[in-house]
Amino acid sequence: MPTNIKNTKTLLTVKIDKKLKERAKRTAASFGLPLGTMVNSLILRTVNEGRLELIDVTPTALRRINKIRKELREGKGHGPFTIDELRKELLD
């Protein structure tokens, strides 16, 4: 390796359930990726976007989100929502 190229990689050690790790490895492999690449992708996306999505959006919640968006576009809905109003709208 040329002397002017620096190794900027570092090791991240994370404790994870063994079964979850195996499932994650299989999932990454299904995308043709090693697990480390999948983890790096998640970290990079989180850092670049400044947000982390920790909930799954169910089909019902997605339909409600799309309905709210449509109503807002058409001037029929109210907004902006407080986080509590949005949570109630999506989860109740």
C-alpha cells in the first residue's frame, strides 16, 4: 500500500443476541451484502439524515398517513400536527 494512503477504518464492537445476529447475517446475505456493510449503511444513513426510524409503519398507519397528506393537499385537513395529535391520529 502506498505510504500516502491512510487506513481510516476502525472496529466497532456491539453486543447483540446470537440468534438476532444470525438472522441479520442471513438478511444481509439476501441483499448480497456482508453484515458489516449493512450495519455501516444504517449508521451512515442515520448520521447523514440526522434521524433514526425505530418504528415500523403498518399498512394501516401508512394508509392513514396518505389520507392525511391528501387532505392537507386539498385544504381539507388541519395542521401542523403536534406529535401527540399525530400519534393519536395514526395509532388510535
